[in-house]
Amino acid sequence: MSVVTADSLFNLHHRHHRRRNTDFKPVEKLQLVSKNPISFNRNCTHTPNRRANFRSRRHYCPPKALSSSGTAVVETPEATDVTFSETFELKRREKLEGKITIRLESGKGEDHWSLTVGCSLPGKWVLHWGVNYIGDTGSEWDQPLEDMRPPGSVPVKGYAIETPFERSPASSLGDSFVEVKIDFNTNSSIAAINFVLKDEETGCWYQHRGRDFKVPLIGSLQDDGNVVEAKSLGVWPGDLGKISNLPQETESADAQVDGIKESSLKQRPLQGFYVEQSVFKEICIDNSMSVSVSHCTEKAKNVVRIETDLPGDVVAHWGVWRDEGKNWEVPVEPYPPETITFKNKALQTRLQQKTDGTGSWGAFTLGDEFSAFVFVLKLGSNTWLNCKGDDFYIPFSSNATKAELSGSTHSSGEEQPVALDSQATSDDTFDDTSESKEVVSAYAGGIINEITKLMNGISTEKSRKTKSRQAQETILQEIEKLAAEAYSIFRSSTPIFTEVELAEVEDDSPPRITISSGTGSGYEILCQGFNWDSHKSGRWYLEIQEKASELASLGFTVIWLPPPTDSVSPEGYMPRDLYNLNSRYGDIDQLKNVVKKLHEVGLKVLGDVVLNHRCAQFRNQNGVWNIFGGRLNWDDHAVVSDDPHFQGRGNKSSGDNFHAAPNIDHSQEFVRKDIKEWLCWLRKEIGYDGWRLDFARGFWGGYFKDYLEASEPYFAVGEFWDSLSYSYGEMDHNQDAHRQRIVDWINATSGTAGAFDVTTKGILHSALERCEYWRLSDEKGKPPGVMGWWPSRAVTFIENHDTGSTQGHWRFPGGKEMQGYAYILTHPGTPSVFYDHIFSDYKSQIKELISIRKRKKIHCRSTVKIVKSERDVYAAVIDDKVAMKIGPGHYEPDKGAKNWSLATEGRDYKVWEAS
């Protein structure tokens, strides 16, 4: 009789589906170094890859203290045997606060001045800076004069300079204080110095109120919110934010700032000033913990001793296992000193401080009736540490096997403490300021119970005989939905980003058309030129070539073609030999011909590039597939070291691992060099105009920025797809944490790429499916997706080859597709239309919406005024040129000074245009 286990589900998931927005995988056995510390498992574990969150709706009750009469003295029998001894590595994050200082002062002679920028935080700091000259228009930087550049400065492209900070021994701000000093002459034609700070250790950038710092050197510039000068008097309005949470907008089309003209300057003597602002940085700190078990046969006792160098108060949250079960239990008294109960589910013991002040220790005496000691550590009031997402498991028998380690967590009851990853890293800590996050409610455990029941329901012989294939597939789909729901519990809901900081400057003047790889011209309309089954014909390039003229006539400006490389999977998302462009879609000559034809009809062409992972052609000496062939014949140093499936010898991954193929280590110089050469070869050999990046979660966006700067695409977009936030089975109204993660990735690319607005798609799902159109306005009355925060980088869509088509991972509500298109084709961002919808009954309606967008010149930075977001209707006015509504409710635009005429309508949507 076959049984459907977590492992078989995992294999089934990867065999039939390339990936989805959740990771459902079996428990990994004993691994002492934590990666994603989620203590949430029951025979199978669902391990989130990113920042976690859960807000319990129950009030937290402080644990009840035990009476002192139960306090035990640690027994140390004379005849003892050490049955277990292990040292665990512990990693935690610590937030450091420092200062960024800016000083403008005169030097030798009245014409000689200097600008000094300093930072008191440790790190490998670089000043990324440029200048504006008198007479410049727009906001682009220029490189400074040669005599302004401090030693060690390196030019970046043609617009900026990067200067490393140097230690300043004379500073009163500490040994780690570093600074850059820029000398200049006021008789030069320099009007302002612009800069941002970059920490090369972490890849984080730091700005002023979401914009570049601007220090005027001649007269007084118009203050657009980022000017730092004497009037500041040591205080800046607003906060100084990390660019990892704020977009970096340096191109003129985005910043939209007045030019620097001589006539706009108010001539006055330059004034010196000094300002400083608090800035924060998180660092990873390595600690360790040793655990040993001594057994006394005579007294039938086990003594567990814990020692750690963790600083401060450390509490062991602990329980025991019996032989016959793998559930946490609370043993009877006596207990060690300073022990309290935790809701009758566990015990909490404060470890004793070592006399030499180097950490703490604790000892626990337990009887032979128990098989194991299980625990997690708690630091202070809000940080938990565990072992690779599981509790620390300490067996009492020397014969215990690693297979015993895949047990349940300590409580199947009401609530469980967890150790969660707060910063999407491989560290073992979770920092939280809310008591409600201290425990995870039974709701999460209930989801796992439901999954278990469904698994058992399709695994029995009787069930397999009586249930149809369709019914079994329905159950599997329900399991996947539950897994996604469980995953969403562990997502962040505290955005560091604010809409005010990211709002792009609203300007009544006509938008300037400039080309940026993050936006194209700003007027792009993207066509996804394939679906999940397009490879099956074997001649897809020929079919697209035949439809090229029709696609252009519909109004599209950019088309996204499928992955072109040789691939293990026919769809192309498991690439093998990157230079072999003979795929299931056609050969290399057919690809060149279709790109040429698309160019002839005026369409730009995006190549779908899979850079996160690559399938190997050869095995290593251990039989693991991690040696590559072809022109890029990398060895296992090109594979990340923290993916246990492929035994890589590279560095740890800078993102989430894709478990079906070796994850490439982009921190390796030879890897980046080869990928840049390959992308440039594709641009030249095939004629691609840009890129769609697959699985952008897999590595740091800064590496993608490097690839874009090398290949210089017309347009680029990344697929950063993960779960939205849900509570008790319903999608949360506030999805700021979700769009924050997408914005963070865009920021890592310095805005050189856009990203698919998964947040907007998810919110549209709930709004349309449940008739809850109020969801389409956030708490500040803006669109609730990435579109509402950074519209120029939001590539909006309602369906693609993964979510729709025959794969159908996250299908848009049936029959409501045109409401979705009425929304994204009238709103800012870069809209993307799915191939299946283009060549369907929706074609004429889509064509009409595209026509209105182009006729009224709606672009990626257009402004949205939401006029209704109620239960059954959403309505908005875009650029005062287009009014629209979706939903069954009523709306008509106010006549006022505008002469509105109905441009198009369909089932539950209408669009008007102003004449």
C-alpha cells in the first residue's frame, strides 16, 4: 500500500510544476547550524524563506511562577557517563546606531571650501557622488572636475564618482568613524554636489528622504526636499532612510526636478554648516552553545548542561519527550532555580551568569523515563533561537538515531513560541517589538492538521480506488492552497517604506520621454508572447513571426519571448548549456528571424533569462550533479554552499534557493564575468532589446544591476513572486509588507529594472472574487500595490504562463479578466497582457483599452485619483484624462469643467475619456 508522504508531495510538486510561490518540503534531519529558524513542524515542515510574521488575536498572558519549594539542587552523581556532547553555532542580528555627518566649511582662502561627509558605523563605506553644473537642465549628475576628486576615486559610467571613506583618527565619534573630504573652488562652474552613501559589506545604500543628498555650492537652489544647506541648522525634516527601503531615482525622467539655471540662483555668500542624523545598520554576530548529557545509571538520572557565550539574559524554553511519543511534555518538579511555567505547555528557565562574565549556563536533571530534552532559547523579551527551524533536540540515549529528530514541536495545543527570521537572512534570530508576536496561535497548527488529513485522505488504498483522478488533483490543489496560507503567516507586515518617501514628484508639465532600462520610454505596453504549452508545437518562433504584424497593430510596444536556451524542462526554465539556443520553441536561426521580424513591425523584444539556477551536465565524485559543460564549463565553485541538495563550494546564497537545480553563486567574479559576456552576446547575436529575469528572489538585485549595466538593455523586468499576507484564511487589507519586499529588490538594482506587480494581482483577486472593491485603495488613498508606491517600476499583470494557462498556479477569477485589464490598462505602471487573453474573445476589448491608453498618453508615472472604493465599485480618474470604474456598482464621472464621453464598456467596467 503506497502512502503519500511529504517527500512524495515535494517530488510531485517539482515534477509537475517548475515552481510556485510557496516552498513545501520535508523536514531536513539533524542540522546543527540554523538557516531559517521557524519552529513549526509536525512530521513534515513548511519552511518559509523570507521574513516572518504572525499577529495573534489572543492576548498574551504572562506565565505563572512556580513556588520556590519546588526548586531543585542540580545533582552530580559520582559515577556518570557522557552520552551526548555537541556544540551548536548560533547566529544573531544586532542593530547598531550611528551618525552620518555633513560639514561644509571654508578652507585656505575665501574661494576654497570643502565638503566632508562622515559615518560612524562600521562598514566598507563608499561615497557615490556627482555634480550639477550651472546651466544644467534636468537632474542627471555629471562627473566633477579632476582637481575635486579625492585620492582613490573611481569613475562610474559617465555620470558619477565613487570614493572610499577613510578612517578619521581625530573624530570624537569613535574609532570606526570614516569620512570623505571633497575640496572645491567657488569660482568653478559647479552649482551643487549630489551624493548617496553605500556600504559595500551589505550592499545597502543611504539617502536623504528617499532622494539623493544635494548640497548647493553657489547661491540657493530651489529646495525640492533633498537640499542640505545652512538653513538646516543641524536638523533635517523627515528621516534618513536606507535605500534598501527607498528607491534610488537618478534619471531625469523620474526625479523631474527643475534645471539649475543661472537665472534661478539667488546670489549670496556660501554659508558653512554642520548637520548629523542617526542611521542604523544590522550586523550578524556569531555565538555558540555547547550541550552535554551525563547519565547516572545508579540513580537513573540524566543531567543536561548548557553553556553559551550569548550576552545578557538567556532563557531556555524547554520540555521533554517520552519514548512513546514526540510531543513536548512538562516533567514534574523539582526544577532548576528561576524556572516558571509557560501556559502548562513548557518550562522557562533563566540560565545562570558565568562568574567570569563570558556568558551563561544551566543544568537540568531528569529521569530515565524520558527519551530526550528539547528546547529553544529566548534572548531578552523578543528574540528566539532554534536549530534549522526545529527545536534543539538532545537525546538521552547514545543509540538515538538522526531519524528521531523529525518530530513535532512542543505543543499541539493552543500556542507555540517560535524563532523567526526577521531579516530574510541565514541568521537565527527574530526581533519583534510586539508581545502578540511572541507566540503562534493554534490557527497555524490547524492548517498543518488540515494538510495532514488531506494527505492521509488520498494516501489510502481504498481512497485511491474510489476517488477519481480529478478528485485527487482537487485535493492536492487544496493542500497547496493551505501550504500557501501557512507560508503567508510567516511574512512581514511592518514596512519600513513609506508612501511619502517613495511618491514620485507630481508635475503638471508633459512627461519627458527618456529611455531607462527600468521604464523603457515610460509608455510601454508589454505582450507576453507565449504560454505554458507553447513549446509543444516545436515551431513557436514561426507562429509568433506570423502574428508579428497583428501584435503591433493591437498597440503593443514590447514583446516577451520564452527562454531560448537548451533546457532539461521543455518550457525552458531549467537551462543547461546557455550558449546552445536550439530549444523546443525552435532553433537559433528561427529565433533570429522572429526577432528581426518583430523589430521590423516596431516591437522591442525581451529575452527570458534564467540566471538563478542552471542544470549540470556531469556529476562530481560523490555522484551529485553540480559540474557544468558547454562553453561555460563551471565546476561546483559556481554553486552556492547553503543548498544541501547540490554540495556547492561557493559562498552562501544571497537570496532564496530554488531546490530543483543547482543555485548559481553570483558573488563569484568568474560567474558574473561569464554571465555578462553571455548577455552581451545575446544582445548582439540575437538582437534582444532587454530582459525578463526569472526567479528574481534567488539572488541579490545588485548583481542583476551589474548585468544590466554591462548589457545595456532598453527594458528589464524581474519576477519577484512570493506569498501575500493572510490572517485566518482571508487576505489582509494591508499588503505593505509584500510590496515592500518587491520594492526592496527594485532598490537593490538601483531602479535599473522594474518588477512584476504581484501585489496588485493578488489584491485584484480578492477584490473581484469577493466583491470587495474597497481593497483597491490603501490606507492613504493610493493604489495598494507596487503601483501605488513606485509606479514607474511596477509592471502590472493579471495572468502569465505560471498563474494561468494549463499550469494554473494562481488563476485570475474566471469571467472577470476584463475588469482586471480595465484596471491595469488605465492606471500607471507598465501593463502586461497575457498571450492566451490576446487571442481569445477578449481581443477586441483589450485592443480598445490599449487604444484609449495610447490616445490619452497614459504612462508609467501617470497620477491616480481614487474617487470610489466601496464594496461593489471602484472608480478612479487618471491624469484628469481618463475616468474608469470596475464592479457592479454605479459610478459616473462628475461633469464639472470636463467633458467626459464614454469610450468603452463591458461586463462590470466602463472607461470615459475627457475631450
